[in-house]
Amino acid sequence: MFLRHPFRSGHTLLLCLAGWLRGIVTEARADLLVISGVTNEVKRYNETTGAFIGNFASSGGLGAPVSMVFGPDRKLYVGSYLLRVNRYVGTTGTFIDVFASGMDEALGVAFGPDGNLYVSSSFTNEVKRYNGTTGAFIDNFVSSSGGGLTSPNGLLFGPDGNLYVSSGATDQVKRYNGTTGVFIDNFASGAGQLVFGSDGNLYVSSGATDQVKRYNGTTGAFIDNFASGAGLAAPSGLAFGPDGNLYVSSRGTDQVKRYNGTTGAFIDNFASGGGLDGPSWLVFTPRPRRCWFWRI
């Protein structure tokens, strides 16, 4: 849109579009970030080719990283077994600070619709909530063993605004009211990482069966084993890429495998270089928006 600059004489027009405008406005590449658990690093791969670019984040005492998410501020938040969540510059991987602490094994991290950070505290069977700006502890959003929650790991807010949490020890995906944290139901089976697809359905990695399972996003009913085979072993992290395909970290083979986002058919071993060892959580970097200024 066009905006008048309020602080300068004359008129400054700002054009900032989130897509393509006849080739004038372009968006930068969205690279793939993968946690390499054994080497205590977050590695970066080219979005298109899967070629290794470099180690994106490893400083700040990053030890045993197990989860990560980009925040509303476009910074990267990485949870670890070291009872904390580190924050990094989202474009360079430069360490900023220890953003939040006090959880015990941060096996899942997600930002809620309220802008706050939610963390699975696996050892204490809780989901803790932290101020999304300051990192200050707010409350135990889901209390110890709420709804039978045991060893929580992957979590995310669904299209319905509610919180979905993998309960590792009970092999269930539990659903909680996204505003109050009150237990709603055992939504689906499985206890891996979670992602909702563009079809509105829930995808769950199943490390025990070497599959990615798909569940109806409204009812939780099992649909099918969406992706498997091609050497997929102990799948963990899941992400739909900018190309619409599903990317799955295969811990048993130290690879990120790519599957057709509609059919689940295997496409290729997308990324594996750079010393990737024990891949788990994966995310794509946000696409920066480019703006142009004119002075008239």
C-alpha cells in the first residue's frame, strides 16, 4: 500500500507488497533450518536445492536443542534440554539472549494467538506460558497432568484457536481450550511433532512406526498413513514448505526427506549435508518483504 511519511517535508511514498508486482517487488528465499541434536547446532539449507549453507545457530550455550519456532518478531526461539529457550536474530542466527527459563526439557515451543510463548515442560508434565515480549513467566497454562498429559512434546495452536499437545507417554494428541487451558478431549492418537496442512488436517510424526499419520482436522478421526518408506526412520520434525510439499526429519538416517504435499509420495532426500546428525525440529525462515521509497 502507499503511505505518506509523517516525519519529512514533502511526500514520501512507500511501496511494500507481500508478493510479486510485475517483477518489481520480489521476496527473498526462505531457507530450511534443521536442528542437529547430536552436534548442538541449527543448520541451514537452501530452500530450492537442499544444499548445505552453514551452521545458522550454535552459540549462547546452545546445548541439546530439541525445538524451535519463529516468533511474531521474526526472531528464532530454540528450546533445549538445558531448561531454557534461547533467542537468535532470525536472519543471521546471532545469539541475543536466554529468553525464557524454568521449564524442564523444552520439547515443544509455539507462539499463541495472544502473542505469548508456550513451552512443553516434558519432565513436569506441563505447558508453561511466557510473556511473548519479555520472556517473563506468566503461568502453567496446562497444569501438571492436566487431562492426563504426560511427557508433552510437540505442540501448536490449531485453526480453531485451541492448543494441541502431543502426550508422549500416553501416545495421544490432547486438545486444550486456547484461551483458558482447560482440557477438551483426546483429539487423536500419536505423540510426535504436529503440523496442520493446507487441507486443514493434522499431521503427526510417528517415530515408533516410521510414518507420518494424517487425522481429520475437525474430528480427529484417523485418515491414513500419509508418508512412509524410502528409508524414513524415526521421523521427528515436520514442516510444509513454500512449495507445498511435506518435509520430514529422518533421525535414523540423518536426512530431511521430502514428500508430495498432496499425495504423500516420496520425492527425494532433500537435505543431509554439513554434518547433520540427529535431525529433529525443522522450520522455514520467514520471507523478508522488500520495500521501495520514492521522494516527490
